[in-house]
Amino acid sequence: MKSAKKSIVKMGLSLFFVFTSCDKDSDPVKNDNETLKETKVDLGTHKVVAYSIIRNTKYLIVFESGLGDGHSVWDEKKIPAQLNAKLDIVSYDRAGYGKSDKDSKPRNINQLRSELETVINNFSNGRKVILVGHSLGGMIIRDYAVKNPDKVAGLLFIDPSHEYYNQLSQEEEDMIYNVFKANYGVNSGGALEARELIEDSQYMATLSHLPNIPVIVISSLKVDESHSASDREDWFKAHELLKSGVTDFTHVSTTKSGHYIMIDEPNLVIDNFNLLLSKIK
């Protein structure tokens, strides 16, 4: 495999200042005609806050946010509200975001996936889940799917991080960590997760391929001052690797959106979720 020396400093650090929602997630969110129920989920060492509407539909949709973002990043363009017309929804704040407790343990992908398992078990009631993951959240849902293949009906990746592309130097990881530490504190979710970025890429490289379920990946190929055409080509190639072992794989690209596709082009996300759902039924 070609090793691309690329950094999420380019992909995410500049966007962090604009879109990070570490301090946004403090109030109940209106989901059109319904208010998302706020639930504390006990993870043993700490509690996280989840936001849900549960009517016992066939599947449960669970949203996983990227580095520096709490659950409200999905509500910028009302993505959960639109999907809830068909299925139950759950979004949540990982440790150190929003109202969720802080946790001083290493916040690596293995730990974040384990905590996602507990959140899902709290709401799924035996149902299969459809996982939607953005950026670092793509690594978390990927690990979940590999570890729990019989519990996942489908996967929607939105510009997911991937070890083929996200290969940081220690200096680059330190830069990202220090930004979160300075702005939100040493035990903030963003800081502790940033401290594990190098190890996360190493860990993801050890995973087996995804289970053979419907998978859709949406990639941003927008060229700008931070991303050259060559960068975007390597980004696309990284996402193509997710199709290994997957029979029903759809790879969608866009040049209209930056990294936050669900904010720049919410309809693209909604349309592809509906496509994914049609493949699952």
C-alpha cells in the first residue's frame, strides 16, 4: 500500500475554529415537532449524555461525530430531524464534550468504540443499527462494525479519517493537541482524543475488513488552499480501501463541500442515507 504523508492538520485544524461544537451542546434540541430526549448513559467510569427519539422502529440510527465536535454538529442542518421521519435516532456527546463527563483515560479508538457499544446497547433493544460517522467518527463506527458484524445493518461514512491518509508526525499531533488543550483544557474530549491520533492510525491498520453489509462513503474532493488535487486523489484512494470484502459498496464524491459535507450539502447526506436504507430493506 502506498503510504501518503498527509496530515489532518490540513483537513481539520482550520475547520476546528469554525465548526467545533465543544461548547454548544448544553440545551435540549428541538427535532421539528418533537424534543430529543436527554439521557445519561453510565459507562462505569463516567457518564455521557445521549439525545434520542425512540418509537421502536425497525432500525436504530446512531450518529458518531468527528474530533472536536459534539452531537449538535448533526443538528446544524437538521440531519437527525429528517431521518427520524423513518427511523429512531440517537446522537451523543463523547466524554469531555457538551454535558458529558470528562474521562482521563486514553481516549483512543478502541476505548471510544467500547463506549459506543454501551450507548448502542442502551437504546437498541436488540435491533440492528445503521451507523453514520463523520471524520474521526468514521474510524469509531468502522471499529464497531468489525467487532459487532451481526449488530450492524449498514454504514454511512461522511469524509471519514483513514490510516492510509492520516499519518501524522509527532509534531503534527502535538500541534492539534495543543490547540484543543489551550482552548478547552487538558482533559477536554478534543485534547485527549487528539493525543491518540498516531496510535489510532496504527490501530486501524490492524483491523480486518468491514462486514459484508451495504456501505456508502461520501468523500470531499474540493480543492482549495489547504488541499491540492493530489491530496484529494489520495483522500479518495483511502476511502476506496473501505470496499475490501464489501459486495454492496457505493462511493460518492463531491467538489462542492469541504470536510463538513453534512453542513455544506445536507441533501447529499440525506439522499445517500435513503439510498443506503433502500439497500438494507
